[in-house]
Amino acid sequence: MNSNLVLTCLTCDGDTDCRIGFSNRRIQQLQFSCPHCTTPIELTLDITNAPGYELTFKNCEPREGHQYGLFDGRNPFVDLHLDFPVAFGQYVMGLTPFMAAMGRIEAGQGDAMQAHAALHLFNEKLDRLNEFSDKSDEVKTAIRLYFGKNKQLFKKRVEQLLDRNLGPSLLPQDVNAALYTLVSHCFKPLIHHESVRDFVEATTDMIRGLAQNMPEAFEAFMANIIDTGFLLNIQRDSLEVYPEIYTAEIALRPAIFLDFVNESEEQMIAGRVSTSDFPVYKDLYKDLCEILGRQLILVAGINNLINRGDYNTFAATKDGPGLSSLDKFAEKTLTEKFKYLDDCWFNFGRDAVNAGIRNAIAHHITEYDEGSQLIRYFPDKDGIRQDKAQTMTFLAFVRLILQVFREIHYLHHVIKCFLNYEMLIRSKRANQ
């Protein structure tokens, strides 16, 4: 369903032709910048009583007397939809955001049947996002209870959220299983589920193999990450960011859609996003990168075991000798850490980490143009001049958030595998 309106900006009185494509989310908060004066134009679409709907406006009002569908080209045109990247420009009757999205999916999938299957999967993800965006506070509460003493209350909350019986056992491994069942279910629309499943199986086999083939070296690594409290601390840090990702759920929808198209990166990220902009989400990306940087400590320890038989032994790099310990690795910046991961067992999506935008956010040297949705940032400290700017679209930035969260999710399952080994094997061995 679509609705065509001429919206008058209450700041400059400029008119904009606007076609609104309806998503399946109950409350849809849409936004764009007035093409005449860049005032944020905000609309809220409520389809609670579908097929009826209600529209409310901020900083604009619909022009009276406009007849549906009669755009004559005299005004700038905006095509809004919560779920798809939106291109602003010329109005084409019938080429709604949904139809344009279907065309992109068909081009990427190869034929109409595969395109409809992809669209069906995308809609399933959107339905799950709708469900758990309303429950994000409950998910956050359940995760907090996991770290408390009342494990029975924790499992009860998880059962209520998932509407399933998880059994009465309060053994550590069963409480842990409840936690990761919750995480896998609630955040499934944001990840590649099959890929994660295969990764967990491979990681479990890898850890089992390391324990069997190099028991002393593996035990030394386990003792280090357990006795220092690192494993539990990085689990807590990783879990805390999960509910926060739902603060960006609306903006992430068009980024998820890009999974289903087969275009160049430049084509993919050329559109805009029909929602709140960069300042709302920039700290989320910075925080995600910090979590990933700490997770890399586990990656490095495993990598050193596999390649050199000692979790503390690093290979030399082209810049100099290897590091003397895992502690030294932990002190490095995120981007520096990657160069010490030689022949790495973990296949990183390196595009997820953009050190330039991350550093610019941390040092408050970013600029955002609401009209074009272009981010201008300064990856290097240029003093007063700041003449080495780079640019990125807001959609590209939202895509980065999604990609780095996926890397965190993969590595969070490495944490889970180590915890399972500690609970099921190592602790029992110690008690014998």
C-alpha cells in the first residue's frame, strides 16, 4: 500500500511531493530533510488498525486539495519506505519503493522464483524484527538476570520471551544453553543463521581438537582466560551490546535488504534511509568496534596455538618482531591487532572495520549533511586545517554497523564454546 502527499515545510513553506510505501511495522517513523531548507521532516505512520492507518506530522503539514497520484514534477520528489534504500529524484508512477526493490532482488537472484524466495526470507526477518524490537527491554532484563544469582528467574524470563519450556535444570551448562537460545532466537534476523550454525560446529570441533592434540598448551591458555576473569568479562561485554543493536533496528532494515541484491558496493550504498540519521547511531558503531577489538584477544590466542603451539607466541610482522605475549596484543589498537593475526583461522569480514570513521567518531571530527545523508569525516588529525576529509553515505555507515555486529556474533559463539568446555570438561576434571 502507498500514500501520495504534497508536504509543506513549516519552516520555509516549500512543497515536496512524497510517496509513502507501507512497511509491516505497526509504528513507522519516517524522516527526510526538506529539499528547500534541510529542516528535518518527520512523519509517523500507524497501521495498528490496518487496513486503516493514521499519519501524524512534525515540521510539515499535508497540502489540502492535493489529489492522490497527481504529481506534476513542479516539486522535489521523495520516495519513503522503512525497509528499502530510497532514491530521491524523479517521480515515476507505479515504480513504488517495493517495485523498485523487487527489480533489484530479481537482478541479483537471477530469476523471479528465486527473487520471491529471497523476498519471503526478508519479510520473515522483518516480522522477527517487529516482534523483538517491542521486547528489547525484556531481552535486556533477561540478559541482566543471567549474571545474577537467581538462575531460576532468568530461565523463567527466557521461557516467557521464547514461549517454550527449557526444562527445570539449573546446571551451569543448561543455564548457559538457555542464554544462547535466547540470543540466537532474538537476533536471528540480523545474522546469517546457517553460516553461524556451521561456524559453531567447526569451532566446537577445533577447540576439541586443540584440547586433544596439545593438552598442555591448551590448558595453559584456558587457565589464563579463566583465572584472569577475561572469558567472563568479554562474555558480559559482548552480551551488553546485543540489546543496544535494537536501538538501530529501524535504520538497519534497508541494510539487511542489501543482503539480497547483487550489486557493486557503490550501487548498493547509493540510496538513502527513511529514518533518523548519523548522530543517533555513531556511538553504537564505536562501541561495537571496541567489543570486537577485545574479542580478537581470543582469536589471537587460538591462532598462536594453531600456528606455533603457544598462545603467547606471535610471528614477526613486516614491521618488526612478533609480540612477546597475549597481554601485549591486548594493548594494541583494533587496526594494529589485525597485522599480528597471521594465517588466521577466523575469516574476518574486514570491510566491517573502518578505522577512519571509527577514529573520527572517537575524536569528534565528523560532519553530517542531513539533506544528502553524506558523512564527512577526518581519519587523520590534521590540526586546524582538517583538509583530508573522506565521505561515506549514511546507508553505508548503517551497513557497517550490521557487518561489525555479525562479526561480534560469530566470535561470541567462540566465547560460548570455551565456556562449554570449561563447564562440561575442565571443571569436572578438576573435581575428580
